[in-house]
Amino acid sequence: MTHYYYYCNMKNKYLIIVSLLSWANIGLIYLLHLNEIYFTLIGVYKELTTTPSLLCGILFPVWLLIKIILNKKESNK
């Protein structure tokens, strides 16, 4: 168990930064779509980054909450 935790040990501030950046990426894609800015490079960028940004924006805050809950349980023992 400790070896698995060693590889999944990511600081909380990095989890927050990555999740905020992924939501900022989704916001950028939305703003480009809203202003009807369409280029081939933007389309490729949108296709390559939409799914990973959504996954990171959802999974990393959940991971952060799980880490906080586990740390609270360990500190209460």
C-alpha cells in the first residue's frame, strides 16, 4: 500500500493548479467558439485538448477531496 501511495503522491496545490488550468482551457475553447473564431489550428487544438481537460477538471478535484478525507481520518487516529 505504501508503494502505491508513493507513486500517487501529488501535492494538493498541484492538484488545484492542474484542475483550474484544465477548466481555463475549456473556458478558452468556449470563448473561441462564442466569438466564432475558427481556424484549422484551433480546431485541432480543440479536438486534442477537450477530453483530457474535462477528465482532469473532474477527476483531480475528486482526487483532492479523497486525499483530504483520508488525511483527516489518519490524523484522527
